[in-house]
Amino acid sequence: MSPRQDAGMASVASTATSRRQGEKLSDRVYGDIIDRIIQGEYHEGQRLPSEESLAQSHGVSRPIVREALARLREDGLLRSYRGAGSFVCLRPDRAMLDFAPLESLADIQRCFEFRIAVEAEAARLAALNATDEDRADISAAFGLLERRIRENALGVDADFGFHLAIAHGTHNRFFADTLVSLQPSITYGQCLARGLGQRRPSFHLPEVQEEHRRLHDSIIAGEASRARLLMRQHLSNSRRRVFQG
């Protein structure tokens, strides 16, 4: 490799390292702000300190703070107004801390983001490509979910199995392979959402299962566009429920 190529590779590696470090810093700011909201230091309706103040207090740059605030807005915890700043609009249930350490929350949200992109397309393709055998497998997985709810079980195994059956229905192995490779991260997020949901089962579980039912029915009926939309809505709602507790 020539000296110029060596320098180019070193530059790429340095940029990648800087990006990873930046992500870790924004995760730290993200987790710290959530902690302050949960603990009541920042209460609902309160305006957060300015970006400059947050950057100084955390010892990071303003772009790092902006990235953390953007994720908090996506998660529904903050609302921003032009010229007025960012305000707390949701205080997560303190019980969240019983199920997940704060430093893991950023990864949970990123996993949901990735799943929304991948599984929405998987649902669309499953509606188009699933065979009778695939549809039977998807229905069987949905039925297992129903039983888990009747048993008042956490049901994470059945939840993952339902999503995996849909991925197999695409007839593109990379969808199923991706879910299997992400299973620890996916089931961690599912455990958090369902564990919190069991604290209010009369609302949470019927809501989740109705989303599964509509998704199941759309795939069985071959409604590709609707299946894609319903999967996006379901996973977006799951992400939201993590913070609602």
C-alpha cells in the first residue's frame, strides 16, 4: 500500500473513531437528561437549560447536545419551540429503572429505529410472498401470543417468534438472519416494554395484541402496503411504550 493510501486509510479510521466517540458522548448526555427527568430535577413543562449550558455542564460540544436532544424529541420526552428552547413533555415511569440501566436506553431506541426500517419492509414482502405454509406459521405464532397473554406471561419468546415468522415469510433469508443476529437486543427491548406493560395490563397488553392482530390479518390477506404501515406503527408504538411505562 502506498504512503498516500496509508494516509487515506488512517483518515477514514480516525473519522470512524471520532464518530463512535461522538455517539458515546451523546448517549451519555441522553441518559443523563432522562435520569434528571425521571428523578424530577427537570419536571414536565419545564424548559431545559440552553444547548450552550448543557454542553458546558457535560463537557461536550453543542453538536453532541443537539444529537441527544433530537433523540429525546423523537422519543416524545421533549418538545422544542423555535426561539424558546426545549421543554419536558413526558416524565417516564420511575419503574423503568427497575428493568434497564440508563446507559442501555440509547441502544434500545436505536434498535427500535433499525427494526422499524427493516421489519416494515419485511411485513410488506411477507404479504406479497408468503406461501400457505408461511401463513400457517404466522398464524400459529400469533396464536401462541394469544395464549401467552391469557396466561399473563411475559411472552417475549412468542413476540419474537411472531416477528421471525413474518421475516421467514419474505422468502429473503437476510430478513430472518438479521432478526436472529439481533435477537439479544430485540428481546431486551421487548422485555423492557412488556415488563413495564405488565404494571398496567388492562391497557398495555390489549393494545399491543390488537396491533399484532391487525398486522397478522393484513399479511394473511396479502395487503402489502397496509402491512408495511401497520408494522411501522406497531414498532413505533412499542418504542413509545418503553417511555410511557
